[in-house]
Amino acid sequence: MIIDTDKCCTACGSERLVFGYTGNSSNVFVPSNIFIVYGFRTRSFVCLDCGHVGQFISKEKLEKLRSRIGEREELEE
């Protein structure tokens, strides 16, 4: 399914993307040097023009990650 979004292919710039999830446990991003139990589930996409496959995390999860990194940086100061 092509979803109307602000994302574009990181390889060719096309906006013709199909979104979904990978089929195994590799779709979880676990940041280094931050204690986190579950990580952040990633979304995947395939570009219909060049075939590139990519991954990203949702805006909500990105905000949580930024918050966790900010907390860690504050503790290090």
C-alpha cells in the first residue's frame, strides 16, 4: 500500500513507496550505550522505482529516543 507521507526514497528520491514491516526480529532498533528493554520497532519501505529497501522509526518513537538520549547526556554532565 502506498501511504501519503512526507518520506521519500533515500536512494533515488522517489515518493512511490510501499510501507510495511520486515518479517523477523530484525525490525527492532536498539541504540548503543542506552539501557532499553525492548528497543524501537522499525517500519520498512520498498521504492517502486529503484527497488531500494529502507527502515525508519515513527515520529513518536523518535521523540522517545531523543528524550532518552537527552536524559543520558544530562547525567554525563
